[in-house]
Amino acid sequence: MRGDGGRVLRPPSRRDLFGLAAGAGVVLSAGTPAPALAQAAPHTFKLGAADITIISDGSMVLPASFALPNVDPKEQAALFAGRGDPAVGIKGEVNVVVIKTPGALIVIDSGSTPDFMSTFGNFPDRLEKAGINASDVTHVIFTHAHADHLWGVIDPLDDDTRFPNARHIMTAAERDYWLQPGLADQMPDALKGTTIGTAHRLGLLAKRIDTVKPGAEIVPGVTLIDTAGHTPGHVSVRLDFGGHALLIGGDALTNAIVSFERPDWPWGPDLDRARAAATRKSLLDQLATDTMALLGYHLPWPGLGRVERKDGGFRFVGGL
């Protein structure tokens, strides 16, 4: 494929695919045991007139050395006491959301592929088993373009989208960042593979992607919210139906302990850590104040819960 300016971008090799993990927040060393897959059965509920289905694409484990850079292991252990051992790894689910409104069928992010990580790639089969035809999907909204959110959209049999009749939506800031000429050369070694792989897939989707700005209403009741920091064009998706609101947060809040109780800690996958931390704090305050429901892409299956204030900070409470 050709990138901007005619520069040829080669498809990612298996070496690239292994190396890209750090950029997507998905790093497994050779000695790390593969995590068990999340619950396979879809989780469904209603939000006013909208039907929500959450489908697992699998799960992952992040080494604490990557997820929590520059955080003293003793502080990590104290935070996680009785709630897991960060030294063993920090687990995250991959919760893909499908929204059926009176006039649209929307997929929020698209999972990844087994080539990226062996515990990913379940979403297409589970979507079909849930009785949802990919050809009926009208919109695919990408919160951002990391591998675990974007790569699963491509059908490897024809190098095109799995959703042929859908409008594919991403912020212009997000698309343009990953397609910068020479970006891979500017990245640390651990991020080069992510950049190459994402640029390749964005190239395959070039004629299908419809770029928008944060604040855009995609269909009635579905609005994009600016939550940049994790990536330059990261957005969350706010649903408003029947007097009920739900924020689908993408990777703005990624871990049920760290993101809520220590939002100031640097999170390894964030591209702009200072801005990501500011986004987390603002978002937590808003969610707690408004008592708005939250659905997180990597939060414990099925990713649903609320934010509560506690001891001058915040905590995640699972369930609706």
C-alpha cells in the first residue's frame, strides 16, 4: 500500500505484529500465560428505545512494567492489595458494543485479530451467533485506532471491511495522526509495529472512513464526546434514550482500579499521558456528578458500572 506522499508501507510482518502490542496497550511476554477468554454469551439490555448487546472479543494481560511506568512497585502492590497482583499482570477484557436504535445498527469498535494476540478475534463469530448480520450494520464508530479497537474490522479474506453497508466513523484527528508520513520511523521500537499495522488497515478503509469532529451526533441519541489523550483523536460515545444516559468510554478509563482510584498515575498505552490524566479526572467528576452509567471497553466483563466518590477520590462500582 502507499501512504501519504507516495511512500510505500509494507504490510506488517509477524515480528511487527508482536512488537506492536505495546502501542495498543497489549503486551504479553513469552513467559506470560494467556488469559482465559471472557464470557462468550452476549450481555444484552435496553436503554430506552435502544437495544444494547455487549460481545466479548477476548481478553488480555498487561505487564505492570508497561501499564504502570514510573510507578513504584510498592505503591502498585498497596493499591491492588486483596484485588490481584500487578506483578503477575493486569487483566483487561475486550467488550465490543452493538447498539440497535429505531433507525440504525451501530458497532462501537471492532476488536482485533488472533495475529495480533491469540486471545483476540472472537468478535466476528460471536456477532453472528448473536443473530446479528454484519451486512445489516449501518455504522461502525471507532473510539480510536489502536489495534485492539480497529484491526478486527478487516475481513482477511478480501482485505476489506466486514461491514460492507456501514458508514465507518472516526475523528479526523485520529485518522490523520496514524497516517502521518514517516510516523513509524519516529516511534520507539515497541510502537513501530502498531503504527505500521494501523496505517495499513486505515489505508484499506480509506474510501470508507467518514471523518467527523467530537460533538457530532451520529444518529439521534448517539453523540461523540472528546476524550483525547489516550490517542490524539480519541472519543467516547454518549447514548441518550428515553431519559437514560450511558457513556461508552473506549480507553478513556481502562482499568477498574487504577483509572478510578489513581487517575493521575501514568498509564503506559497513553500517547499523551498528561492530557489523558486530565481527561480521566474530568470524566470521573462528570460521571459521578451526573450518576451516569459507564461502559468500558477493557473494564471487567461486561464492562458496565458507575462512578462513585470515595475518600476524596473515585471508585468503579460494577453493574447498572
